Amino acid sequence: MAGAVLLFLGGIAFQISYTGLAIVLPLAGKSLGASPPALGAILAAFPLGVALFSLPAGAIAHRFTARTTVLLGLAILGGAGVLASVASTTYELGAFRAIAGVGGGLFWVPAIGLLSQYYLTQSRAVVIGLFVTSGVAVGGTLGLVGGEVLGVAFGWRAVLLSAAILALVMCLICRALLPPDPVGQAASMPTPTVQAVADTLRSRSTWGLALGLTGVSSAAFVAIGFVSTYFLAVHPSWGLVWAATVAAAAFLMTLPGSVVGGWASEQGADRRYVGAVFVVPFAFLFFLIPFATEFAFVVLFGTLGFLYGALLAIWFTMPSHLAGANPRRVAVDVGLINTAHLLSNAGFAVVFGIVVVRSGYAPAWEFFALLALIALPALLLIAPNRAAVPAPPD
């Protein structure tokens, strides 16, 4: 339990670093003279760093233990965050945010693998779901609300510096108190690690899970990342405070969503179709964003957050149930899934900015609603996946 609590707190620190910049992105853009596509690139830098090191993080955790990799990730996340807070150009800010993302990847993926070792029963689905969404819900809300307060009072740099200090503090606390990997220490030879990566790259099911939900992941990312710039450009009277409130509603609702998603994934239905049940209404509601009124935005984003939280619980739990999965390989599988989702997030954040410049916000929102559905058929690559039923050979 102590290990899970520490990882939950680390996840909150990670999410604050991830999302804290989003609410003050217009302030950073004005300070650095950045265009919408440049803002998209800055927003994309962090998930790009996470993506590039998600699969290596799984391999490093397999070789040197998940605990060691978690500590390394928090240290890099905090150190790069400090450097980002003093960046003087868009290029510097983007580069340091990408390095912070590397630290985020080294923390996030092994943390999920570590939880899968701590909990080997059916409670694993709920625990991992709560880990993912406690970071998203609590960290995201603190990042947005705290970011709005700090950003208005002290500037956008204070937001990045505060998040960096929190990550460094959590690194020190975890170094002192986080329990070791339950299944043992690092592999004595590199071959098991290489084999685990090879097994993951050959896994049709893991690739299906990695690709099938990239559209939803990208849509959720741009919704939070661009809500403040959208308000200032299209509804300037609504203001940053309301943008933070709307985004916070989405983050908070991921928590009950994760509980429902974790419960639904353990009821015996094929998890592939359970996930699809949540994707379809997500896409429909996303299509409604350009038509939402000021107060309807809270309900709309809150419902989107609930659906996304359910999906987070389902898709981050499934690797531990795939054929051939073992507690040590779960981190590698999650690494591949995270890489696909975050590369998609990074690339499509830039695409969103380009579409906004050329066609406006309404076509951009509608394009991402369709994107959530386009990638969905890839879930059929996953082997039938039901609770209490072993998956067939992958």
C-alpha cells in the first residue's frame, strides 16, 4: 500500500509538470512571440519526450529494476523543469520540455509495471486505473488551477518552476521510502531484456492496443492543451479562469470514470468492445465542442473526462492480461502503448495548430472527433480479452 501511495503522488507530480503549462500557454506564447503552430510544437515537446523514452523505459526497468528507473525519471523531470522555467526562446523552452518528457517517460511506464507487481489479483485493474487517473485528475486539476493562479500572479515561468520542485521533492521521498521490485532485482544478463522487447514488438495484441486508441488520446490532449487559447481567441469574455475551471472538470471526472472502466473491464465482456463502448460517445461529444455555450462547456468537458478516465483504466490494464504477459514484461508493453499514444499526441498537437490557422477552430475540433473513431478498428488486432479467461496465443 505504501508503494502505491508514493507512486500515486509521483503520478500527480508528473501530471502537474505535463499539464501545468497548458493553462498559461497563451502567456508563454505572448512572452516568447510564438505563433499557434509554434505553441502546438511547445505543447508537443513534453509528450514527444515521454514517447521516445517510453519503450526504452520499459527495457531499462526490466534490466535495472522499475524502482531505479522511477527515481531516475523523477530526477530528470524535475531538473529539466527547472531549466525550462528560465528558457528565453521558443526553441529552448521546447528542448527543455522535451527533456522533461524523457524523465516523465522513465517514471510513468515503470511505475505501472511496479504496480502490476505489487498487485497480482483482480484488484490490479482498479489500482492501475486509479494510479493513472489520480495523476490525471488530481495532478491535472492542481496543474491547471494552480497554474492559472501562479501564472496570473507571477508569470508562466513560476508554473514550470513549481512543478519541477515538486518532482524533485518526490524523487527524494521515493528514494527513501519506495519498496523494491517484488519479483526481484535486475536481470543478471541483458538477454532477458532484449527478449522482452522482442516479444513486445512481435505482439499483435500490443500493437492493436497501441494503435486503436491513438485518436482518442490525441483528441483528449488537444482539448486540454488548447482550451485556454480557444477561449481567448473565440470567446475572450470567458477568460482564463473559466478555461481552467472547464479543464479541471474534465480532469476530476477521469477519477470516477476510471473506477467504472476498471469495474467494466472485469465483468467478463470482451475488453476490446468494452473500450469501444466508451469511444463512440466520446467522439460524438467532442464533435459538439464548437457549439457549446459557456456553461455547457463544463458539462461537456466533464463527461469527456469521465469517458476518457474509463478508457485509461481499460487500456492500461489490458497489457497485464495479454497472452504471454508477465509482471516484468508489462512495463515494456506499456512502453510501446505509451510511445504510440504520445507520438500521436505530439504530432497531432502541431496539426491542430495548423488547421486552426488555415480553417479555424471549429473544423479542428470536428477533425479530431473523427480521428477518435478512425483508429478504432485497430482494436480488432487484439486477441479476445475477457476477465478470468486466459487470452489465446498472440
